Amino acid sequence: MSVVSPAMRRRIGPRDFDFSRQVAVMAIVNRTPDSFYDRGRTDSLGAAVAAAHRAIEEGADWLDIGGARFAPGPPVPVAEELDRVLPVVAALAGSGAVLSVDTFHPEVAHEALAAGAHVVNDTTGLHDPAMADVVAGAGATVIVTHSLAAPRTPYPSPRYDDVVADVVAFLGERAALAEARGVASDRIIVDPGHDLNKHTLDSLELTRRLDEVVALGYPTLVALSNKDFVGESLGRPREQRVEGSIAAAVYSVIRGARLVRVHNVRETVDAVRMLGAIEGWRAPVVLEHNR
């Protein structure tokens, strides 16, 4: 088991976390017609809010609300992204869950934080440094993710000399940028960005050596759920990757990850809770067998 820095107690929104012995499960709530996994099933406001409440009932600590994909495609205007995201944030404020907004637009982040979000999940790794200013001004938390491409831009055939070393250097530099612009160090989370401008062997290497990312000293999030590196490793289509995704998530927690971003909430919650019981981080729910 990797050693996790003791400076891992965090108050994020309405929740207290001790990431030295606790794993947060982040449920994905997409209000996009072209989402990677659900293919627009939660595009409507009602469907998105219902999915979010269902995720909370299944044990999610955190809801990640997105209105525009990272993947290449036509730009989504800021006004349209705001129309998608803000009503969901407003509907879920007071739900008891941490609310993050998955955006690379500082304008969207500013309005979402004002509406009740607690975290900005920037999958472009502060591609626009003004994002750090928005986060700092709100006293919010930011997730800094490794990726190379400009937003919504193709990046074919990525190549790295050492993908883990490159990712660690990038995340260290971008976290330092955030701190230099006023974001407190205890308001930063890092994500190595599995499959983002990476091929399957890169994502597997990142998972295998995740402790090198954890060694940066920030809580580490992994977004593995149903991704192509899982599908290619197993030869499974998108709808048959749940077991592989959970295996990758559990392995990542063993290597030091403390947040997992997922589509399949109940299954992942049970997996990380079971791991927590084995590690002695949490007590079993009942103790009846052979008592």
C-alpha cells in the first residue's frame, strides 16, 4: 500500500474527507447530447437531476456536472454551456454532496461557483491560467488534469519519452501555477488524465506507477470509468467495461488514489468500501457471522 501524505484532511463543500484513509466516489452527471458513455441519456435537466439524486442514494460523495466534452469537436459556446450546467447546480445545491463543474471556461467556472458549486474540474490542466484566478477568488477547490491538446482539439498519436515522468512534471508545474495565482495548496487535487491524449499502453503505465503521481503530495483523482484503455485491454465494447473499470479503480486506490470518477456508482462504492474494510479504514456494517 502506498504511503499517502498525512496532510490530507480536507473540507470540500459540505463534506469532510480524510484522504489518508478515505476514498471519495465522484458520480458523473453529463448534460451533453454527445457524452462519451451515456450518449445523451441525461441531457435533459430532469434526467440529469434524477441521475444525480440516484447517485447520492447509491453512495456517491460527489457529483461532477459537465456541459461540454473534452473530446475533439465543434466548440460549445459559453452561453450554451452555462444553460446546460447552471440549472443542474442550482437544483443540487443543498443536496449534501460535493458539486464540481467539469469545464475549461473560466466564465462557466465563475458562474457555477456563484450558483453553489464547490470545485472546478479542469480537464485541460489550467490551459487558460485565468481559471486559477477564478478558483482563488472563490476560495474553491480545483482539479488539475494532465492533457496536452487545446480544448476540443485533436491530438493524434501522442508520444512520450516517459509518460509518467512527463505527467508528474506537468501536474507539478500546473499546481505551482495555481498556487502562484492564489489557490491554496489544500485546495488542489491532481488527475493524471487516463486516455486524455494518451494511448492504452500509456494509461496502463500510469496506473501501474500511480504512486509517482501520488508522491506530488496532492490528493489524486483517477477517471478510469469505461474508458478505451479498459476496453482495449479486455477486448470489450463500451457497455461491457464495468468489471474492468472497477478492477482498475481498486488497483489505483491501492496505489494511492483517493478519488474515483465513475459512471457505475453502486458497484464502485461497494468495491472501495470493501477495500476500506480490508484495510481497516472503516468498520463492517454488521458483525453477525460466527458471533
